[in-house]
Amino acid sequence: MVRKAQDIQAAFEVETTYGNPPDTQLFHLGLLDTFDPRQVNMNVTPVPSIGQSTDAHHAGGPIDVTLPLKVACQGTGWQELLGNAIGKTTAYGSVDVPHSLTGDTYSHAILAKDLSTSQHTLCTGVVVNEATLEADYTAGGYITLDAQCTALYSEDDDDGDFTFNQNDTYNGVAFPSAPTADPLIPTDMTLSYSTSSVNNALVVTDTAGKYIEVGERYMRFFKEDDTADDNYGTGGSIVATGVIDLDNSAYDSSGMQALKTVIDGTSSATCTTNASSADPQNLLKGIYKMTGSGVDIPAINDTDQTLTEINNLRTVSLTIANNNTPISGKVDGKWVQNSKIARGKADITLEITATAHDETLYDIYRGETNGGVIPLMRLDFGTQGSIALTNGTITSFTRPLTGGGEVVDTLTIKFRGNGDYRNYSAFAISADFTLQ
């Protein structure tokens, strides 16, 4: 039998603990472009011997499993992989979102199935080391997510009975159907930015020492001891103790003024706004600590999320490089390279090529506009959610001239979060979609 790539499908499941999937429900990963769950390096070291013409012995090192994985942005698989790179944060209850970069490992089990032979391959402990979201407006095709992953272990089986790591069994778990909706294409995505912000758009006054986290979707209030602020009870846009949903429909018409009313309605805080009509989701993402005189949270003074659209795009590439550190060790009697994974220092980079239109971005690059900083950029996928990038610095700008062609700008932008407390730069990136 000749095996064909189109017969291979893959599904994922969120692991309860690293490398130990619960074997309860699988979700389809979507259209595969690049995938190799058997990319295994045994780290064999040759040991030469005097008088021998070949290596006399081979010393087996830890088993190193890497998983190259590229998918079209279809269904929820791409959001899971991107969320893995950003980090899973519980916003409220059982709802998980990529609220900000996190230091914890968030892993999946990836199950591949050959539809022509029913052979299965399972990779556990899959963690994204680097993820790149790419859209090419000139070549057509789908928006894709290219994820370079590590895994704890890879195992093959004909009927889905796997023996590694506590006898995980998938033969009783239904393999999901592929998504039916079309994958996203570049024109389904809007890239926008703003250089105009109001420094004291929202002023919250409460007990000194409390702090506020602002993400793309949720605004979270904490007490000095890091517990959720119970002055914010549930109801309306307050979806859980200390958690406000910034995408609540109550803010569609009244904007920041309605958010001010909600915060004023708590038992301890008072609030003023100097950008009353601005969309609350345009607050700059970061962590803000309360002082005796309150805390000022800046925002983009815009009534919606579209901001200023870059409408002459050629390519867009968003990369999250986590620089994860593998820790080798023995698991279930096998010496594996990725026994544990320590999340490294994340680096958020946006690369853009666009037909030269005006001098706006070049003036930002030179520092002549807003001190060289883009307060907020947003990748908006419509009903598929959005990604906010905070405080962008253009690190390179080129505009080469070629005879007979159009003039193209190429930009590289790095991001950092806003605020003044703890790891506020974890909000360099924040997303508005729900993870499994």
C-alpha cells in the first residue's frame, strides 16, 4: 500500500499534567501542512576503540523528540498551538485564555492517525518552543501557524493502545471529525495600530498595594496578597470575582464611561475617565499597582478596536520565541531529553512588508512620533478573536528601490508590556480567544 500525506490527520488534547494526557476528549488539529511525530533523535554517541576500523560501541543518550507542526488557521487547533506559546491563564472559572505570557508549561498530547492503515502515533508533553503566524497577501493561500515543538515521548500503535506513561489509552476515545469551515485567508485578518494614547484614560483609586491586570479580553483586580479582589462580585460584565470582561456588550455604545460605572459600583474603588467614549479593550495591556493616589491606566482613544488599518500589506509574520530549556531524566524506565521543560524568555517579533504609502511608520522608527513607540497594535480575525501587541519598537526599517517595481517597506517590531508592577512586560502579547 502506498501511503499518502492526505490520509494523515491529527488531534490534540490538553494534558492535565505535563506528559500525562487524560484520555477523555480529542479535538481536531485542522489542515496539516508540515508534521512529523516520529522525529526522534536517540543522541547516540560513537565510542571508538584502538585497533578497530569502526566504532566499537555506541552509547545511547536521552531520547530527544521534536515535533515540527504547521497547520492552516482552521478550527481551533491553531489557537491551541498559539495559546501554548503564549501560555494558558485561567481568566475565570473554567475559561482559559492566552491572557499574557506565563512562566508555566502548558502542554498537549498530539495523536496522529493514518486513515489508510488506522496506525496511530502519540506524542505526549508537546510544548511549543517557537510559533510563527504567517499571512501572505501576494501569494494567496491560507494563514498558517508554524510551531516548532518538543515532546516528552513518541510511541506507535496499531489500535491506539499506548503503554508509555501510566498506560494511557486512546482506543476508546473517538477521533474527531475535521473542521468544516474554510481556513482563514490573509484578507480575513486586519492589522491595525495607533500612536495616540491618553495617559490617564482610566483612573482607579483604591487601597494602596492592590493591583490591576489588563489583557486583551479581561481586566483582573487583585488584593495585596495576590488573591482576587472580592469587592468585585459577579454580575453583568463582572464574570467572576475580580474579573471584568472588557468585550461585554455593555461597552459597545457607552465605552469607557460604562466601565467607569461598573468600577464605581464596587464597595471600595472610585473611578474617573478622561477618554469616556474609548473602547475598554483599547486599554494598554499590562500590570498597574495602586498607590495612595490611585493608578492611571492609559488607553488608545478610539471608540472601536480597528484603530488605523494598514491596508497595503504584502506579508505579516508574528513570531513568539520562548527559548525553552529541556531537562533530561528517566520517565517510565526510559531516559528522555525532555523529561521536564522550563519555559524560557519569550521574544515577540512582528515582521511586516507593505507597499510604501506614507511616512507614518518611518517617522515612528526615527523617533519623531510618540518617542518611537507604537502603544498598541492588533491582529483582528473577526469572529475568530484578536491578538493585541503592546508598546512596539521598530527595530529595523528598510525601503529598497528596485527599477521596474513598487517600493516596499520592510519592518521588524519588538514588543513589551505596559505598567509598573512585577512582570508587566508579560503583556507584550495578549489574545481574545478561548482555549480548550
